[in-house]
Amino acid sequence: MTSPLLPPERSAIIGEPGRVERGTSSDGLVVSGVGKTFRSRDGATSALADVSFTVPRGRFFTIIGPSGSGKSTLLRIVAGLLEADQGDVVIFGESGRNASANKQVGFVPQSPALLPWRTVLENVRLPLQVNRKASERRDAPSRSPEEILSTMGLGDVLDKRPAQLSGGMQQRVAIARAFAFDPAILLMDEPFSSLDELTRELLRHQLLDLWESDHKTVLFVTHSVTEAVVLSDMIVVMSAQPGRVQALVPVSLPRPRGELVELTDEFHAIERQVRLELRSAWGERSDGGGS
Ligand SMILES: Nc1ncnc2c1ncn2[C@@H]1O[C@H](COP(=O)(O)OP(=O)(O)O)[C@@H](O)[C@H]1O
Ligand SMILES: [Mg+2]
């Protein structure tokens, strides 16, 4: 049933799910055949096997899967922080490692990692200052740190130090910092997982507002089905061990998405589809489990 809240003409048109062009696309993120095994004296852990998907420019992709499905490992490989054993990562035509060295990749970790002695504004400006050389090679960021902080509802706390802010506000500063640096692609590893449910809901809509203003290419990790559906153009459902792509679920809900979108039939149908995919990968655990 079509909801009156969602005019059909505004439905987003999504690229072909799962289509992978092996290392040829220069307009987005291409992950092809990525595999990773961790070896130690105690044995080997196969974390990822043959993971392939393409995130076209300007799309918001979310990876969902329970703890241990290799989500963080995959993000670290895309960020150039970890070497894959098989396969490759191409970011806007460059290898993951080069893209990372050229500051094309932004990373929002699970905890905000702010410098306690710097103010909110100074924390957000820091990567721009530290990487001035790399920044000079690119166009100037389209929005100032002040503008971004204000979109995130932090316009009144620019001069506060992190310790004076709640956990939710600190995480918003970390997100603002990543957007202010204006990388070609933004990676986020469960940035809301340590927050309470109400704060999470608020933050996911603030993140959407921020994203709406420039449609950055994003790869986001979560274990919340609702969060994945609210935010994404495409949901990559992971199975484990080793982590593989179980399914690609397109989210063709119209944008911009307000809070009412969560009440629609279309929303619930997609949520159900994601839960079913998780269940078929994970037995009865339909919520994706831990982090
Ligand atoms: N540095 C490491 N050394 C050994 N094993 C690791 C390392 N990092 C991750 N693993 C293992 O790889 C698997 C995937 O981990 P991870 O990517 O953190 O999963 P997720 O983020 O989905 O919870 C897990 O079994 C984890 O124990
Ligand atoms: Mg993780």
C-alpha cells in the first residue's frame, strides 16, 4: 500500500544492487573479492571472504551484521588501515591506500576520540589544519566548520570543551569533524552504538539533515535494522564467519526522510526484509546481535 506521506514521484532511484565492476569504476567505492584471515599462534580466524559491492558516488550504503561478521575489518581495509589478503578496494579510481594517503577517506569511529584540551570548534577545525597540504590539492570544503556544527545543533557550544558535553553531543562533534574535512568518502563504524535509544534517534535524523546538504558517499556500519533503513540507499547484509555478503537490500524510500517515514508501510516492509535476511544468515537472531 502506498502511504500518503510518500509521494511516489519522489522515490529514490537506486543503482543496480550488487553490480560489481572489478576495479574499473572511478566514480565511487568498488570493493571486489575482498578476503581477510587473521593468523596468530592460537590459529587462524577467517574474518572476510569474497566480499564485493559497489557504492556509487553520492549514495549512502549501510553494512549490517552481528558481532564478528567482519564489519570493522572491512571498514579498516577500505580506510587503508589494514591490508586485505585477497581482492581490492578502489576509491574514486585510486587504490584504498592511495586514497587514504591523499586524505580522501574520512573515518568516524565508535567512540568520538576528541582532544579534551581543545574546544568543540578547534576539534572540528583540527584535521583541516593538520592536513592543510592535502587540503590544498582539493577544492576547499563547501561548508565551514561553524555551518556544519550549527546543522548538528551545536551552534551554541563552539567554545565548550568535550568534557562539558554529553556523550551524544561529543559524537555529533566527531561526525561534524568528519564532514567538515569533506573527504570523498565517509566511513562510520557504529557511531551511535554507545548512545541511548532516544539520543540515537535524534542523531540519525541530524546525520540525515547533514547528509542531505551534500550527498556525500557514505559507508556506515550498524547492528540496528531501523537505523539502517532510515539512513540508507542500500543495505549490505553480512553473514559470518567468514563475513560474506548475504544480500543487498535496496531502500527506495523517498528523500529527504523525516521522522514520520518510520511509520509507513513501505518502511516496515523493508525492515522485515532485512530481518528475514539476517535470520536466514543467523538463525533466530533477527536483531543482528552485538557490535
Ligand atoms: N586484529 C585482529 N586479530 C585477530 N582477530 C581479529 C582481529 N580483528 C578482528 N578479528 C576477528 O575477526 C572477526 C571479525 O571481527 P570484526 O571485523 O571486528 O567484526 P565486527 O566489527 O563485525 O564485530 C572476529 O572473529 C574477530 O575476533
Ligand atoms: Mg565492529
